Amino acid sequence: MRLARLSRFMARFGLYRQRHYSRRCLLTLDDRLLKDIGLSRTDALREGSKPFWKD
């Protein structure tokens, strides 16, 4: 039981960490790179400003 809870906690922690990192990186992209991935500056700011726990 404890091992399963620990495993779920670690998986969630990894997901949160990845979201945080990805969103911070998104905020550093210039307009040319954002255009390459199909996002506007507004889209990037909206996504990059989300807290890590929000999907």
C-alpha cells in the first residue's frame, strides 16, 4: 500500500516538474520559434503563466 502511494506521488511529482520546466521554456521562445510550433505570443503567455498543477 505504501509503495503504491509513493509510486503515485513520484509520478505526479515528475509530471509537475515537467510542466513547470516546459512552461518556463515556452516563455523564452522568440516569435519566430513560436510561429514554427503554431503558437502566438498570447498563447505562449497564457500557457506559460499557468501554475504547474493546472492541466
